[in-house]
Amino acid sequence: MKFDKKEIREILIGAARARNPLTYSQMLGLLGHRFTRPLMRQLCTVLDAIDEDGRVAGEPGLAVLVVRQSDGLPGQGWFVSRSHLADDFPLEWEGAEAKAYIAERQREAYAYWADR
């Protein structure tokens, strides 16, 4: 299985414009799949690549819009793979500090893509 990075990016831009994060299950469903852990891991690899391309282009991250249904936060891997990119990165990947950090990153994506 290989996901189409361009298709996923377009879905994420639409989610940003709608100011609506997607759960991992919703994202996989939009791509025509049911949630499985192997597919989620493959999706996360593509999300990381999309964010790296965006970072190079000066865009805010989009992968922050894909979250767990249980708490509205990206998975631990999102935090681990990006911890070196920001001085204000939360020490924990769950809880109030993480939620505040994610809410701010999502607002950045919403604002950036609102008029583009």
C-alpha cells in the first residue's frame, strides 16, 4: 500500500480551511481504508514527509490536524519526530501542556490556509 502524498496534503489543506481536525480513522476513511495500526503507521510516514516539505517551503505543519479520537492530540510519534524543531515544545505528549501546544499549531495552520 502506498499513499498519495499530494492527495493527503489536499485533504489536510481542506481540513485547515474548514478549521476541522481529522481523526486517524477519518483520514484513513477518506483515503478509502479502515483503520489498522499498519496503515496508520504508513499514513504517519507520509504526514511527516508532508510536514517536512511544508517546513522547507515556510508553511506551518499540516500533520497536526490528524489526531487521536480519544483526546484530540496527534500520536506520540508526532511529538517525538518534531521535538527538535521548536524551543517551546512540550515535555509531555499528553495533558494540558500538549493540548495547548497542539491548539496553537492548529490555529497557525488554520490562519495560514484560510485565504490560500
